[in-house]
Amino acid sequence: MKKYFILMFMALVGINYTYAATLNEDEGEDVFVEIYKKKFNTEEFERSVAMFVVEATYYASTDEVVVDLHEIGTATVCIVDANGVVVDQRAVETDAPATVTLSTALCSGDFYLVVDAQKVYAEGFVTR
């Protein structure tokens, strides 16, 4: 059975949500993700009761990060190496649940996972 690190939260102004990484021995390492809600000029989004999902797991055996996203708007998901170089990037619409797989093969060591979406900004860091 797959174990996933799920980060769900309701939109609240000025609240950050942080979860620590855990290790699934046979599956992969969950990525530490810190999420910030973006500010909007209207109150439409702030009053929404929609649940958001940002979930990331790093698989060392295949050099991949699998990211599950939902209800965060159009998102750009990228892997950035320790030197600040973007090594893989994808754009995805998250109105329906979306899964993005990114390669970390070009990273020589530690790397960042960055999710920049219409409704949230999230960063994760993986130490190899």
C-alpha cells in the first residue's frame, strides 16, 4: 500500500502550514513542504471552504519527485538544484486532482521543489 504525505488545509489569511518529512522505507521519502497562501484583492478566495492538496514524495531509486496537487489554480512545479539551476519544470491545471512527475537525475546533491500556483506558493527541500 502506498503511503503518501498529504498536506490539506483551508484557506486562512496569513497562516503558514508546515509538516516535517518522514521516511517510507519501501516507497520513498516524503518532501518537507512549507506553503504560503497568496493575497488577493477580492475576498472571493479568502471566503472559500475548498480543501487544497500539495503532496510530494521523493523516490531515490528512480531519481524522481511525484507531486500531487488539487485546487490551487494553475501551477508551475519545478526542481531547482543547489546552485539555483532549474533542472525540470512542468505547468499543470489543478481544478481536478493532478499528478506531476519531475526528474532529479541532473541534481548532483540536495535540491528544492518549488510550486508556484495562483492560490499558493510552496517550497520543499530534499537532502540526499
